Amino acid sequence: MRRALVKSFGPIRSAIRHRGDQVSTGVAKRLLVSNINDRIYDRSLYNGCKCGGPSYMFSRTLSSDAGKVKRAGPLVEYERRIAAGDLEDGDNSQIGTLKELQRLYDELVKSADACRLDRYSDYEKAGRSRWLWSRIMPQSSVSPVKGLYLYGGVGTGKTMLMDLFYDQLPCNWRKKRIHFHDFMLTVHSRLQKHRGVSDPLEVVAGEISDESILLCLDEFMVTDVADALILNRLFSHLFTNGAILVATSNRAPDNLYEGGLQRDLFLPFIATLKERCVVHEIGSSIDYRTRTSAEEGFYFVKNDSADFLMQKFKELAGEHTAQPHEVEVVMGRKLQVPLGANGCAYFPFEELCDKPLGAADYFGLCKKFHTLALDNVPIFGLHNRTAAYRFVTLVDVMYENKARLMCTAEGTPFQLFERIVTVSDAQSRAPRTSSRSRKNDDYDLCVDNELGFAKDRTISRLTEMNSSEYLEQHAEMIEVKRIQTQSDVYNNDQVNNLH
């Protein structure tokens, strides 16, 4: 049977929303079909279909009841594309996951009223009074349908599969698809707003569940102690309010926040998560992000010229003059940008990853600039572990926003993280006969489970972000934004002329 890579979802202009858009790669073609009316990307530079990133392979295996009963859903849509010749055969592990997503979809459709999914139903029209009444007479309304927690290795298609599920959901449902980083930033922002309330987490959970009863969280990962300490109570309230969680992660539930501070306080959340979600592993060992085309030349291993990246940055800036900028992030905080021009920002590595910055700062940066020039990314080890964590977060945020990274580094993506190992990796390292050679071998070795698992995702994403497919999607995103900006300016001028 033929095998081909299938290019992932790319941005779709609003003018072709709800229609198919044929997108080509050098390897295969597929039809893009997306219903994105209420997809939530508060931090994106565009409103459109989520870019799943890499090329993916699919299996031609069809479910036994295909064609007998008219249904909808992710597996049905997949089968439709197979029959139309828009997808070609490939990974059986993804088919198993699609079957789980189809099962959940069917359960949600069958129990839509019981799950209170329709945002226009009578119970939603009285949403605020219902929320106030629940404060007086607390009552549980746990959903009759369990959610789904998908986990697996990097690049196995978790995000793409969840997006295929999400895009098939009725547009009138109370649903939200959001990156876990962004979700937690929203939670912290709301907690700040409700400071002084006896139980602000209950209030925040009430607001979230009133807006979106079905939460699709991508890249579920817990590295921050503040997040770890609030997740159990937050999701206990959410699940009590009837929330349904669909999540993707690189980690199995039992391995979340492994080795973290005060992890014993986090363990009840793992039990709650496993109780309210069906846990499914995507068993594929293929990293589809590495199956993209050759490098395009935006990742440079250390160049002898001190101003090499600055020259490249000025080429991207073109005729625009680079100057310092100030970017506003959450809760009134400001991020100082050393140089910015034509949608491009320049930073020395230490300015962005050696300072106390986090996901909120990087999200704010990506809202203002679509390209980042990052100079002198170092080899990571024990001495700069905190900077490594920030760099991982930066790459995650840039990848989620389809931002372009141009950087100079002391090594290849793999070499950057060679000294970062998990506990099991460290234990399996062969002992040296000479204490001197062993000491040299272990110098600056960083044994960190969370970072050790995250590094594979970062290496994979850095590889994809330098591929022609990714850069084509980035260019299309910029073009969509340019057209939308011109349209907004034209509409404003027309309004001003009327006055």
C-alpha cells in the first residue's frame, strides 16, 4: 500500500471558513475541512484553524460499520477523507486514538442535554441566576460522560488528533480549545481579579464552566509549583460543575509533576484526573515532526562573527528602522524588547531566558512580533537549568503561535540538551573504571525528570520550526494578518468618511 506524509492543518482565511482548502506539500495533499467559528486563540496573531505542525501519516483501516449509519465525528471525517483520496494510509496507533475520540464524540452527542452543552438552551439563558443559586444551595452536577486524556511521545500527532475531534463539534456547544500554558495564565489572571473572596478558585471554576463545559487542553504539563498546588481544587470544582476535560500530554497522569516540590499535595489531582477521564496512550514511536523537508537556514550553529545574527535580523527588518520596544503582558507587566522592526524582535539569549520571565511574557511577545532572533543559545546543563526551563517554555509558546525562530546556538538542538537527563537515564549510564574520567563525564550533568522529558519535545519542535513546511505556514499566517489589517484600515476609513 502507498504511504505518504500528510501535511497538517494550516491557517485558513476567514473568507473560506467552513470550506475545504487544498494544501500541498512536496509529499502529499489533503483537503482541509474546518469548523472554527468559536475556536479560542486569545493569544494568536490570527483567527483560524490550529496549525498542528508536522506532516502526519494515517492508516487506511476503516471501522466495520462505516457507511451503514449516517454519523459525524472525527473518525467518520477521517474515513470520508480516506474515501475521497485526501488522506493515505499510515499509523495504526493514531487510528486507535481516533476510535477513542469517536467514542467520546458519540457519547457527547447522545448526552448533550444531560451534559448541558448547548449554549442557547434555557438552562444557559438563566446561567447567572443558576450560578448565584448554587452559591446559596451547593449542588453537584458531575457530567455523565467522562473526558479523555491522551498521552504519548513527541510528534505522534496528539494535537492534530484533538483538533480533528474539536473541529467536528457543533458550533453551538459550550466548548473551548486552548493551550495548557494559556489556560493557566487565564486562571491566575482571574484569581487576581477575585482576590479577597473566601474561595476564589470556586468562583473562577464557576466562571470557566459557565463559559465552556467542554475543555480541550493541549500540552498538559505541570512544572510550576503554583499551578501544581491549585490544580486539584480547581478541577474538583470544575468537575463538580459538570466540566468535561479532553487533554493531550507527553506524560502519563502518574508521571505528571514527577519530582516536583510538595508533590504529595498534587497527588490527589492525579487521582481525580484518572477518575474523570479515560486515559489513552498513543503508542506510535514515529516523530512526524522530523519527517519534514530539509532545513531552511534559520538555525545557525555558533558563528565566529559576533554580529552575524544582527546582520540577519537587519535583513528581515528590511527598510524598517530597528528600535527598542515595550510589550505589555498580563496584569499590566511590561517586557522590554532590545530591538524590534517589521514584526521581528531581537534578543540576546540572557535577556530572554536568564531573567525571571515566564509564559505570560513570551505570549505577549508573540502577540506583538511574529519572528524572534535569539542570539547565542548555550549548551544546557546543571549550571543553567533554570534558563533551560525558560527556553523550553519559549519554544512551546512560539510553536503554539506559529512564530518563526532565527537563532545562533552553541550546538544542534540535540547537543543543546545532551547534558539534561532523567533519573532513569542517569542510572543507566555506564560506570567508568577511572574516577577521573567519570568525574569529567558527569561534569555539569543535570538530572531532572521534568526537563529530561521536556527536552525531547523541544528538540522535535526546533527541528520542525526550521522546516520548509513550517516556514510556509508562517508565511501564510503573516499574509493573512496583512490582509486582515488592510481590511480593517479600509473599513475604518469608510466609517470615518460617513461621519
